[in-house]
Amino acid sequence: MAKATTYVSKKANAEGIISWTDEENNIWQKLYARQMACIKDKACEEFVTGLNELNLPQDHIPQLKDVSRVLMAKTGWQCYQVPALIGFTEFFRLLSERKFPVATFIRSQNDFEYLQEPDIFHEIFGHCPLLTNKSFADFTQAYGEFGLNASKEDRVFLARLYWFTIEFGLLDTKDGLRIYGGGILSSPGETLYAMHDSKAQRKTFDVVEVFRTPYRIDILQPIYYMLEKVSDLDKIRDLDLMALLATAKEMGFHPPLFPPK
């Protein structure tokens, strides 16, 4: 997870305030406006509710302490400033402590359409609204605890669970397909592809199948797994995930649905 990056996170001052430039705030404003239009009638109800509760500014980058104030009151979570990329152990530890890692930089205009590494827009807009939801918040913490105690080998497979839920999860609801994964909700291209493209495979969520499914971070996802509702994460949290991971290993892994890098 920790690898080279061209971005450097900004540090907060003694009062917890990060100074953003007019250009950076303008990038946030454009990203926010574009994605709000894109996810209309596509984001799940829990995300929309959380976004309203956070009341994020539209014309400038929010301060982490303001987002944390709402999260702490709702589910006991807070935003935690980190460098652009962190290692698995630190990532799992922070989640287990209900601290959501946020890299405090925003993409440049050159990377406006796509950024491989998560910036503050992805983390705050894509993920934090659902951290106001108890099921999502509890699942995210439990995932951190599980990963913290897993072996290095098993963490590779656990990453798939995070990828196909928190990052790229879909819901098959009574009102139709909806999005809850932050990797989709913060990307216009992924939003439209995941919801409407006939080439995308959308399968009912199964933990063993998720563990068996490889992914790549730099492409539109060839496959998405669907829950019925966000509260289904409670059931996943209560499973014996280590036993299911062992089953996945015994069964073998699916061939990737994408070419090698």
C-alpha cells in the first residue's frame, strides 16, 4: 500500500487548520459540483443522508476537524491526517481505532479526470458520508481489527473484501441499483460504468467469491458485488472470515478479468 507518490500531504497548524490555496479550493468546487450531478438517483439512501448530515462546503475544501465533529457525534469516528500513502499495518490500526485515514492533498488540474491514489476529495466525499451510518462504521472498524491480526499473506486477500465493499460496493435495492462504494461515488467514469455499462459484471455478494476475485486499481472494474442494503454489512462482520478465507484458498482463485499491467 505504501509506494511512490508525486503528492505531498499538507500539515495542519496548532489549531488543526490546513491552509488551502484558491486553486486547490477551486478544484474541490469543480469536483464536488460534477460528482453531485453524476450520482443523482444513483447513490444509496444512506450516503445521501450522511452527506446531508456532514453538510460539506461546496466551494472550498472542508477542514478535517469539522468533518470529525459530525462523525464523532454520530458513530464515534474521526478523520485522521496521513501522508499520501501509508502501509497496511498503519491502515488497519487506524481503522480499528475508528480513525479514518485522509491524505491531505487534492489532485491537480492535470489529474482532474483520474487519480490512482486517494486524495482528500475521494476520502471525504466518497467515504465519510457513510461513516455516519452505524452498520458501515462498525464494519469498517471490524475490518481494521481483523486485518491488524491477520498474516501478511492473508492481508492481500483481505484487501479484496475492502475493495469490493467499501471501495466498489453496489446495492441491489427494491428501487434498483444503487452505489455505496466510495471508489465509485467519487468517480464520474466509474459511476456511469458501474450503473449502466453492459460490459460490467454485477454479482450477488458472496464472501468466498470476493476472496477469490483479483482486481486492479487502475482500470474500470470488470466486476462488482452487490448487497441488498448497507445493513447487510452487519452479517458479513459476524462471519468467521478467517475460515472463509481458508476455503477460498482451497478452492483457488478466479482468473483475472483484465490483462496484466
